[in-house]
Amino acid sequence: MGKAVYPGSFDPVTNGHLDIIRRASALFDEVTVCVMVNHAKHCIFSPEERMALIAASVAGLDNVRVDSYDGLLMAYARQKGMDAVVKGLRSGRDFEFENTMDFYNKRIAPEIETVYLMAEHTYVHVSSSGVRELMAFQGDISGLVPDQVVRAIAKKQQEVVL
Ligand code: ADP
């Protein structure tokens, strides 16, 4: 089914994201997970750190690549010859946001379809912002993010404390 891009902030990548990546990798010949650089958003991890955490988490998936982009998603998708964009839907809130986003994306690149995958029920409440909030209070994030991310976060917290 061609090439797809799965965009997001991934600050950090969660098991919810990973579930979408796995399912997309079964649907498409090639999936690129693209860290979208958003200067207006304050991120905990740098784009390079976020890419490294994603790369470590998708190590077993041969048709998954990791990239980053500082610009408009549809410009990236067109430039890279993507057939589709993949998004995950957790709730009505995600739907409302994506519905409007699709309206504008279609104006920019009507030839590129967006495919929405329903969030796995176990991860419906998992978000990067929720994980960041738990991190701030030294809460337990195991099971919410890949093990590599649990370790990287523990290391980062130590650095901040030192
Ligand atoms: P978040 O919304 O958690 O800050 P991103 O902006 O990085 O994360 O999200 C990137 C994409 O992944 C979006 O399409 C978002 O709807 C989807 N997504 C985020 N968390 C989940 C989850 N737990 N399950 C399924 N899809 C998700």
C-alpha cells in the first residue's frame, strides 16, 4: 500500500504511538515516523533525543524509518512522495482536531489521503503530556512508554537532579 508518514511531537514516544506504528507497518510497505519540530511548543526532549528513542523502540520493525522535519507536514509528505499520512484517534477530542486539520491539509495536498487508526483500548488514555506530567512528579511510567524510554527518562531525571 505504498509509503506513509506518521507525524507527531513524540515528546516522548509512548506505547500508544508504538501500537499505531506497528499496525501502520503492517498496512504500508514503508512507514516513516516523523518528529515534527514545533518551535512554539516547549519540549522536554530535543528532536534528536526523540528520534533516538523512537529508533530504539522500533528496532524490530524493518520497514519503519525515523526522520524529523521543521515545517509543514503536507510539504514534507509531498516532498518525500508519501502516499498517505497516518494518525491515531483516541477520543472525540482527537477527532475534532483532526477533522479540521484534514480540511486544511486537503487544500494543500488533495492527492495525499490521511488514514486514521483507532487507538488500542489499553492506550486510549496514554498521551505524551500525561507521561510528562507523571515524570514531573516522579510517577511510575512503566507500561505507558517503551522500556528504553523508561530508562532514558530515569537517566534524564538523574541529570536534572545532579
Ligand atoms: P500526544 O498527542 O500524546 O502529545 P503526538 O502529538 O506526538 O502525541 O501524537 C502523534 C499522533 O499519535 C497523533 O495522531 C495522535 O493522535 C496519536 N496518538 C497519540 N497518543 C496515542 C495513543 N495513545 N494511541 C493512539 N494514537 C495516539
